[in-house]
Amino acid sequence: MFIVFALFFWHAPVQAQGFAGMGSGSDGYLLPVPDKRFDFPADHGAHPGFRIEWWYLTANLRDEAGTEYGIQWTLFRSALSPQDGDGWQTPVLWMGHAAITTPDAHYVGERFARGGIGQAGVTATPFEAWIDDWAMTGIEDGRLIAKGGDFAYDLAFTAQGPFVPQGQNGYSVKSEAGQASHYYSQPFYQLSGTLDLPTGPVEVTGEGWLDREWSSQPLTEEQTGWDWLSLHFDDGTKLMAYGLRSTESSYIVGTWITPEGTPAPLENGQILLDPIATSDVEGRKVPTTWRVQLPEKALDITATALNPQSWMGTTISYWEGPVRVTGTHPGRGYLEMTGYD
């Protein structure tokens, strides 16, 4: 999936489209290739030849009373140089974002670390991704922990289906010009555990979605932001869809995933993403209700934010939160939007 990834000490000017320089050059770094096939467990780990990478887990949760919640856990890796190094000379920066969303509040935490000193990192076997005391331990089954100044969570998860390649066998094209990433998901997590909120602990269960993506130049210079959805429908089907906005048009693609985990890539033009209502969020207009149509699947749904004020007031800000889905395929999911500063 896409995510804002610019550190405040990034060398290039920060622009709405250029989170982590995603639209800038990639000299010296590896580039995605169409004929790659995923190699697990190795590809669960880091890819140091590429410039940017993330491990990104969101979940839609409920307590015993039926109250809805959402959580986000994300670890980002960014290389400042294609050359390697040891210890403090390692040109790698790490950033972690964590959040809990309730119908009435949105709690956010952020961490930074330098690579090469053990403060943050990822190992493929056994799998662990961490930054300070935040951690995702395990990839098929495991534990997810994070905490901020006024929240924390400790959740167990287990995968109930396969890992799913996005795009063409994991080669995910982002524009007509051909920018791409390697991208796969695990949309079949079941989670349970505890959210610690200012009002006290809450026991929850629900569904999660992990996105893994790495590249060196996934956007074009003209692309100004994106709108991304990961959706769990009540019949077990999943849908990932995103629109990359440019000054003249949007590049909209996605993947239809059967309950058994079989993906059907959706090319630009097959999906329609239309904002139908906005909210005033931190002094800006943000589209927090979306109509999504996929005519070939007779899908016509509305995704509405659980909490329209789900603004990630992090170093580089963006909108991220759970959505309720109504229409032909009811369900729930997550929405992320960048470039609305």
C-alpha cells in the first residue's frame, strides 16, 4: 500500500506528492522487475538495495458491546544512499507510526530511529519488525504491540488465508509511465487482544490487513497524492483499490480477492473512486465518504469514515482510519489519503 514516508531530516524538499521523494530519481538503487516471484520467508524481511519499504498493518476491531475501533501499526525503512555501511554509518532511517481510532477520538504515536545500531529493524527468520519497544513478532501467527502518550495496544493475530500478490504477480504499476513496486498483502488476519485507552482497557476482536511494499521510485513527479482502500466484505471477499492523483487525472487500480485468496488484478479504468462528502479536518477539506464502483462485479458501495477526524498529525501528516461499507457488498475496511495539506 501507499503511505506517507518523509522524515523531517530528508535532504530533498518535502512536497505533497514527494513523500520520501517517491517521485524523484532512483540512481544507484534497485528497481522492481516484472518477472520477480516472491520468495518467502526472505521477502518478509528487508530489501536493502531498494530505497523505500514498509510493513503496514491495519485492523477493524469491535468490543463485546459492538463498539467499533481501528488500529494502525507501520514501520518504514528509507535509505539515504545506495551504499551500505556499518553501525552509525548505515545510511538507513526508520520511522514507526501507530494509532487507535474510536468513533470519538484518534490517538497517534510516532517513532524515529537510525539504522545499524539495533534500535529498529526487521528479521525474516524468525520474523520480527521493531522500533524501540514497538514490535510485530511473527508473520503467520504473532503479536503486535505499540504505545503512545495516551494509548497502547497488545494484540495477537493469526493468518486465516494466503499471502496475496498485488498487481501482476506482485509487480504493481503506479502510472502510465510505468513506475512500479513489489507489493503483496496478507488480508486474512484475525486479531484479538487489548486496547488501552484513557477511559481504560478494552478487549477487542476483528480483522486485519498487512501490506508489504518496496521500491525506489514508485510515483511520477506529477502525482500529487493518493486515496487507498482495503476492504473486507461480509461474504469473505476482499478489495484493495487506490487512486493516484495527478494534476490532470487519476490512475486507479486494485485487486479483487476471493474468500480463498485468489487475486484478480484490476487495471486502470475498471474501478471508479468518487468522493461524495468532505469533512473539515485540521483546517482542510478531506473527502471522508467515497463511492466505489466495480461494474464487472456488480459492486456499488459507499465507504464512510468511522471517525472523520482520523488525522495523523505526524511529522508528515495524512488521513488514516477505519471505514464502514454499505451498498451491494457491506463490510468494513481502512482508508488512507495523502496530499490534502
